[in-house]
Amino acid sequence: MMGRGRSLTNYLGLGMFVVIVALIYLTNIWIAMLIGTFLYTAFAMYWLWENPDTLVMMEVYIDMKKGDDVNTKWYARTIRKVGKPVYWYIDKIKQQAERREQDEGV
């Protein structure tokens, strides 16, 4: 669920890919894979640290697809503690779906 246009995370991901390809040419492929795994794990952890809503949105989306009541799930209490009600995530998911439909329709 990357945003539109270029962002810092897009450039970081592309830069890490270039670094890994360069490591493959400069070192042993196993060393490059080990360093690459570490880099991408660190990148994923950074991205989730900056965008914690992503995990909760995935859970809400999955439960909405199954037809479950999202207000009774484990994350409803957690979200309320953070200060965002469950319907905020539902609205955000619906907005993304509408935006996706508009992009595909154009």
C-alpha cells in the first residue's frame, strides 16, 4: 500500500536493491544475501515503525471480508487506546478501495 508518487521509502527500497546487486558482484553471493536479508528486515521494521496503522488496517480488512463484527475484535480495544476508533480504519479502507477503482477505471 505504497502512496502515490515517489517517497523516501521508495528510494530507500530501490537503493537497498542496488546495494545488494553491487554486493553480489563485489563479494560472495552468500555474504550478499546475508547482508541483504539484514537490510530488508531493517527496512521493513523501519517502515512498520513509521506506519503502524498498516498492520491494524490489514486485520480490519481481512475481518471485513470474512463478515466478522470488527468492533468485537482484539484490535478494537487497542485502537481505542491509541485514540482512533475502528470506523476510522474502515473509512480509510473504503477510501483506498474507491481510489483503486477510480485508478483502474481511468
